[in-house]
Amino acid sequence: MGNSSIARAAVGILGNVISFGLFLSPAPTFYGIIKKKAVEEFKPDPYLATIMNCAFWVLYGMPFVHPHSTLVYTINGTGVVIEIVFLTIFYIYSTNKGRKKLVLILAIETILFAAVVLITMLAFHDTTKRSLIVGVISGVFNVMMYFAPLTVMVKVIKTKSVKYMPFWLSLANLLNGLAWTTYAILHPFDIYILICNSIGVVSGIVQLILYACYCSNKDENNEDGDVEMKPTK
């Protein structure tokens, strides 16, 4: 194993550790949901995007799609399990309308994933073409994962409060993007991992800038026009 391969493996392991932290970073948020027995205005968007992202990267990392990508499918397989736990909690403490929406989106995601697996395995018979198709789709969902908090960022600007944008989730997004961008650059070069995680770096920076701007208002209620924080319907 050459120096480049060793470096890539080391960065990949670091990326696994950081990604694991990213997946677990919403844990305090869900602890609060369990404690209050309500999801309030927390949205499932980031977790729905993340579970789809992880599922496609697990597929991408399989030997019959993209060989020598063990570090990719191991951490994303772990991510799928963690997101299932989070979404289960969200479902339990959501309103009936929220539950129906959650189930509908998960059903659509499941059908889409199954369709991609079938098409990839039946229509393409070499790893180069399979890597291309699944890599592009995985990249799209990875970008969605990084920008899923966009609706929350809009709320932060509107309410001038970071109550619904956990700091650790934003920080983990940035560190995760940096680690996997580095992994992609090292030989063998991986364009699919590089592009989506470079965008993730930008997304993480934007979130932390917003947090720095409004963190002083975290526990304040704006009495001059901020929207009232109500449970989602």
C-alpha cells in the first residue's frame, strides 16, 4: 500500500468518525422532543434528506457498483440506522398531519431507491457505468442533505433566533464536508464525492455565519413581529 493509499485510508477513517458525529449531532434535539412530547417547529426535512443520502451512498460503496469503497458504505449504513431511529421519534411525537406527510415522503423515497437499484443492476453490467449513475444520484442527494437546513436558515433570518438551528449540526456539516473533500482529492480521485462535499463545506460555513450573527438571540422571544413558535401541524 503506497503513501497515498495510506493517507486516503486515514482521512477516510477520520471522515467516518466525523460523519458519525454528524449523524448523532441532532440527538439533543430529539431528547428535547421526547422530553416535551412534541416536535414544536422542528422539521423532518434534514433527516429525510439524510436517510436517502445514506441509502444511495451505501449502494455506491458496494463492490458491485464502486469497488474499494468500504469506508463509504460502512459509515452510511450506520447513518441509515441512526436516521431511522430519529424519524421514528419524530413520527411518534408529531401531529397526525405531520405523520401522514412523513410516511408519504418515506414511501416516495423507498420507491425511488428501489427503482434506482433495479435499473442499475439490470441495465448496466460494469462498475464504471454503475459508478457513474449511482455516483451522480448520490451526489444530488448529498447536496440535498447539506442544504436541507435551508428552510431552517430562512427561519433563523426571519426570527433572528437560532433556536431551531442546532450549532453542533452546523459544525458537523462543515467538518464532514472538509474531511470527505480531502478524501476525494487523494488518489484514487473521486469526482462524485468531491463535488457534493465541496458544496457541503460552503453550506456549513453559511450556517455558522448565521449562527454567529444571531446566537445572542437564541433564548429571546422577539416581541416586535417575530413569528410565534407553534407546533407544526
